[in-house]
Amino acid sequence: MKPMCKILLTVFLAGVFLSPIPDTRAKDLKVIATIKPLHSLVANVMGNRGKLDLMVKGGLDPHIYRLRPSNIRQLYKADVIFYIDPNMEIFLKRILARDSAHLVAIPMARQKGINLIPYRSRKIWYSDRENSQRPDKGNKPDLHIWLDPANARRMVRIIEETLSSLDPGHSLTYIRNADATIARLYRMEEDIREKLRPLRHKPMIVYHDAFQYFEKAFGLKSIGAILLKSDQMPSVKHINMLKKLARDKKATCVLAMPGAHPRIATVVMSGTKAGFAIVDPLGLYQDKGPELYFSMMEEMAQSIVDCQDRGGMFEDFNNLK
């Protein structure tokens, strides 16, 4: 029996060593993020693992972006795509509806734990009691969710969980990177809060209502918008109402997005001591990468501070109608 046992043992060991070894190597993920702030958060979690691509490059606006054939090929090769919402990146709607079974796509605004604020449907929203009877509660959500640092922290954790499930061999790396990024986000939030604390009760006018997550996160106060939609010019009635509001409430700043011309603001803010500043909530003209989210938020805060120092630029336009 002993020779037979040796033969069986030899055959067994040969089978063990010669059989295919399961591939336990970590996967090099191919990841896509649609917009720069989201790309930045993903880059922080990925570190030097895998390949991360940005879909909406340069100074292009995701609201009007159109998919190119190269983008579609890119999507089909990706392991996962992170985006905000189909109603933000409208260019993704058709392909996600058609090929949802083949694409792993994570809409951040629809994930558990993300704080959503209703879109403000009025151009004037100052909170005097007599004007607070038309809540925006039933409106569609404002999708500029990344401007709230609490949402950014939740997004980082969602990114980590997604990458870890797709690439478990490097889950510890993703967890460590996410923890470090979340800690940095807390520090950034506290620094910005301290910088903006003196401005909490100084009312602002916004050119386009894209900053309310930032406002609420840092206790700022805007009282109305010049434009409700970027492609709609304000009526004469609205301009007159906003002019009166800006003077009555002593508005100190007008915030505009890149590309906005101060011409309309000049009419609205004539005779006030308000300043004018450009804030970039998409990081359109910053270099993509892990630093972008932090530099974008810090530059927004600094622009608001600087706007107060530019006060008086509209005082010479009292006679404009």
C-alpha cells in the first residue's frame, strides 16, 4: 500500500502545482469622471493606481457638452464612470439609458447620504417674513452638490467603496487615500469658514444661481439672482426690483461666473457700494488633478473676500436706467 500511497501523493501534488493559479493580481482600473471637481476627488482616492480620464475638458460647460465618438469609445472601455446626475450631464442620458447593463455608472447626486437642496425657482429669495411664503421645497434639486464640503466627503467615500469593490486587491490603498482626503476636506472647510466668518451678514447678489451649496455650507447670504437661467435675459421689471433690493439691503457684492460681463450688473447695482467678482464653481480654467478641488474652493472664498474690497465700483452709475 505504501508505494500506491506515494504514487497518489505524487499525482496530487503534481495536480496542485501544475493546475492554473487563480489570478489574484490587482486590476488596473480604467475610470472616467465627467467634470473637473469630481475628477479631482476621484484622483485623490485613486492615487497612482489605474488610469483616470476627464470627459469634459478645458473650459467647456457640462450643461451644453456633446459626446464625441472618442468619448463613446472611452465609455465602453471604462470599468466605471463617476458623474453628478443625468440632469447635469445631459449628454450622458441617451447612452446610459441605452447601454445601462454594460456600463457601471455612479450618479453622485442619487447616492445615499448626499445632501440635496431644492433649486430656487425665484430670482429674488431674501428671507424677510413677508416674502417667505413661497418655499422651494417641491422644486427639482440643485445639482451643484460638490460645493458643499460635506457632500464632497460623502462622494469620496462612495468613490472609495466603488473602487474597492472593483479592485479588491488595492482596497486598502483606496481606503487610506480616502481617509486622508476626508481629513484634508475637514481642514479646508474650517479654514474657509474662518475666512468668510466676517461676511456672514453681508448680502450679495449672484449673477446666476449656482452657489447656494457654498452659501449654506459657510453661512453666507445671497438675496437674489440677476439671471435665473444663463440663456434668459432679465426683464426690465426684474432689474428694477433687484435694483431696489440691492439698495434697500445694502448689497456688498455681485458674484458672477466665468464669461459673465458686468454690463447688466452695472445697471442693477448702480448707486450702491457693491463690488464685483468672478467665482468659478467648476474649476473651468484650472489644471485638472487632485489639487483642483481644494484650490477651486479656496479661490472661490478668496474671490468673495476680494469682492468686498472692490466696493464702490458701481457708485458712479446712478443715472443709468
